[in-house]
Amino acid sequence: MGQAKQKRLRSESIDISDVERVGDAIRRLATAASEKIGYDCYVHALIGKELLADFSIDAEVAAGYAAWRTGESDGSVIAHTSKVKGYLPPGAQGFAYHAWLVCGTTIIDLTTYQIPRKAAELDAMDGGHTQLDWAPALLIANFADVKSYAAVQQGSAGMFYYERDRRIEKILAETSILDPEDVAHARLILRNPDLMVMGPNDIPQRSFPKE
């Protein structure tokens, strides 16, 4: 991240290192225990809002559509949008959407570490090859850096698109509940960065012979 961007973010009283610590704690928790890895962005945002508040960072949960260009090849765009058939992991039901955090003029996306997983799942479904030249562990950016979906489609690696949809935000707010235990576990990891985190996702899936 360039010095100019860092200055803009710090002008909003956001310490980037605090955001990175929060992102790392939630990533470790979700990777080990999330039942919906790959489409758990709203939970990431809800927990992130709570943990960032511990650092006096006031963030708002936002939802709508997003897309990221991960490489220079034509197919290297991962999208959660109504403009095309957006990403949904195998077996998932519903519609394509994405959730992130907004703090003033800053976007904080705690789920971009999942981009390689999403790329692999898309490639398995359509037989394509998503080039991965850009896949940040988390995204902290100014609104001025957000591009249109059309620009991301035609652009270069590292470009991204976010567009809020209040209708989607209302649906998610009415149908989603934050588990206090998830917040407690994330705080525990945040306060103990050397803690070994293991959960159901770390247990190898066993196959049993059919009768």
C-alpha cells in the first residue's frame, strides 16, 4: 500500500496494523471452523465490526455486489454480481452478493484471502484457468480506488468493484444472526496471536463404503 493511501486512511483514524490483526484473527477462525467457507462474507463483516470497535474504529456493514480482477487473462475476474452469473460455491443456494465494511471513505474487505479458493472452485466448474497474480489477504482501500464492473472486466490485475445495494442489506440484516460465541472466539485469537487454532475444517473428511 502506497504512502498516499496510508495517509488517507490514517486521516480517518484507522491504524492499518489494527485492521490487519483483526483480519488475521477472523481468517484463522473461519478457515478452521466456518461451515460456509467461501460464502461467509456477511459473518466476516459482522465479527469484523465488533472487533474493530475494540480499537475505536467505527465501521458499518455494507452489502451488495463486488468483483476482483486477479490476473491479466480474460477469465481472471471473480464476481459476486447480478450482472453475470456470480460466484456461488458448489451446493450453495441463493443469489450472488458480497459483504464488506465501510469506515468513512474507506472500504475494508476481510474475505479477499478466499480469492484463491473461489478461483479453484470456479475453474473446477467451468474448466477454465483463473490467473492469480493478485489475491490480497485483506483489502483496505479508499472509495476513490473502486472501479466500475465494466472497468474491472476490461482492466488489469488488482482492480476491484464494490457497489452497495440497500435491498440486499435489508434482507441480510433481517435474516442473519451474529453468534456471540463467534465474536468471543475471534477476540480470543486476536488477543493471543500465537494460539493454535483448529476446528472442524481441519479434520479430514472420511469416506465410508456403501452398503
